[in-house]
Amino acid sequence: MERNLNDQQQVSQTEYVEVWEDLVSIKDLVISLIICVVTTLGLYFIAPNNGSIPLFFGLFGALLGFGICSFLFKPKRNFIKDEEGK
């Protein structure tokens, strides 16, 4: 039984990497970065070149990419509420 737990711990450690003191899936992180870069730069480059309009298009592209990623990748944490006194 102990060997199975160690094997599961090794698998879970290889699937995740620590970023800002949190564990994230490498695959999900790379796909999210690609989506956000494509939406941000895509809207930036199609924006008309008038003053600060490309900036706003790029910011909207970043928000759009964030929204897409938040729907594609659900949180993988399980929070367990521990009530004191029970």
C-alpha cells in the first residue's frame, strides 16, 4: 500500500510545477499562455493606429484570453472546511 502512495505522489509531482508558491499543470499553463498571447497580439495588430487605441485593443485581448482560459481550465483544488469543536 505504501508503494502505491509513493507512486501516486511521484506522478502528481511530475505533472505540476510550482509558480508563485502554487502548483500548476504545465500543460494547462502553456496552453493558457499561448491563448492569451494570440488574443492579445491579435487584437493589438488589427487595431487602427490612432493614438492609444491599440493599447485598449490589446488590453481587451488579454481580458478575452483570460476569459477563454477560465472556461477551459477548471480549478483542480479541493477545499475541505474543518469546523472547530467537532
